[in-house]
Amino acid sequence: MNNKTKRILKIAIPVLILVLAAVLAICLTQCKDEQTPADPSGATKSTQQTDPNESTEPSTADESTEPTESGNDLPAVDPTASTVPGSDVTAPSEETRPTTTGEPQVQAPSLYNPNGTPELPTGKPDTNNFDIPGFTQMQSAATGSISDDLCLAAVGSYTGAYMEDGSGDAVENVLALVLENTGDELIEYAKISAEADNTPVFFQITAIPAGGYVLVLESNRQTLSANAKVQSPKVEQIAYVNDLILDYSNEFELYNADGVINLKNVSGKDYENDIFVYYKTFQYDVYLGGVTYRARFEGGVKDGAIAQNMQPHYSGEHSVVVYMAYDE
């Protein structure tokens, strides 16, 4: 190796070492940036801001209630309980399984029948202008008696919550009738037919006391056009109360509130078979809907005990217990 080559290597080797050192330093820096510490909670960070007033509580799903042992105190109301839809030929209904408990309720519902079984309301509406929200009366429609015990008091359309099946679906301009029980007995069930614009229409009513009025919507949600004519109304079927109990005050006390029926056995004996409480909505001097709701107390109620049944359609202000059914 000559002297010139030695001089070149003497200069190049240190330069090469410096270049390699610089490259190594850059690689170490990049590796350090990629290995950032992980969040110990395992959560990822978000730039979205949270409203401090927004509730983080999980929503409560409706659940059917199951029966438990009962005591003499009113059970606590469970507002999350739901009903299981059911049906009945004479009274379209909704049923629930009862909940019975010995825990006292802080604010007990008031006694529904303190002076015995209360008399069913009948109302005195203005038949020339029924003041019912959502109901538009057709003044030109023919009215009058359609059977010995039923009178057609008004024809019109209804916009609002559909009440005949308990669904509460929003409907518009559904054909509606107002019927009056002009007889001396409570009508347990009646089916009425008619024609609207040459289309067959049907209505069903249940549990209407003597002298009572009911607003009933067409069973198939048939709408009413502006110039429609409702013709040939007639009663297809009618039945009166026979095996249902109108006076239950010697056997049971009812403590009812919004969404709940509490049933106390005061008969002095155990009831081991199912007990049914039937109720309707009464407002604006009429019964709203032909439907009658049914609360089922499965397995009966022991003497002195209280059973509870969650009923979302029950209103402490506007619901009326029309009758009961049980083995006497």
C-alpha cells in the first residue's frame, strides 16, 4: 500500500464512522417515538366532549313481573313492569302476572271502594257537540236507535291514539261512533256493523253500563272521507253480564294508582283460582274505546293478603273498574 492510499484511508475511516453513528442515532429516535405508553385502562382517547348534564344511567327494559309471597302491607309499585297482551271474546284485554310482596309502600294508593262497590259513571255529554279531543262530529249524519238497548248518538272521525287494541298507535280520521246504552242492564259485548262509502265497517263495544256513552273506533281503522255517508248501522251481536261480578266489596278491596292495581282479600277465605279485574277509561263524560282492559291475578290471593298487578293503561284519575270475575 503506497503512501497516498494510506492518507486517503486515514481520512475516510473516521468520516465513515461518524456517518454510521448518525444513522444509528436517527433509528433509535424513531423507535422510541413509536413505542408510546399504553393507557392503563385500555381505553382510547376521544376528542368528543361529553355533556356533564347528560345521564349515563342505563335504560330500564320492561319486564314481566313474577309472583312472590304476600303480606298485609301494600306492595311497592314497580313502574318498569310490563303487561303481556291477551285477548278475550267478550272483553278485549291486557293481562299481567301479579306481584305480591310484604314490603310496605311509602305512599299507598287510595282505597278505590271505601263505601262498597262504586256506582259506574254514565256522564251527561252534549249530544249535539261531543267535546272529546280528537273527535270531529259529522253534524249531517243520521242518528237514532239501532236496537232496543243501543242508540247511535253521533258519527264522526277520530285523530289520536288508537285505543281499541291497547296499542296507542297514532291514527288520523278513523271512522268513529258514539253509542249510548239506553237499556237497563250493563252490556258486556256488542258488535255493530254499517257501511261507509259502500265499504263494510265494524265496531265492538264491551262493558258499557246502562245510561253510559262510549266512543268506539272502527275495528279495522277504516278512515272517513270528507263527504262519506255512514249507512245501515245495525247490531250484529249483543250480550249482557251474567257470570261476572258487579259487587265485589264483600270479598276484595282495591287500592289503585297510575299503572298499578292492588287487590286485598278481605273475604275471610283463600281464593286459589285466578281472579280478574276489568276496567275501562272514562273521560269527557264518555267511555273512551270499546276496549275493556283485564288484570289477571294468577293463582288467586290468600285471605288477608294483597296482590299487585302492573297495568300501564290504568289511570288513577280516569280508569273505572267495571266488574270482576272469580270463583265465589
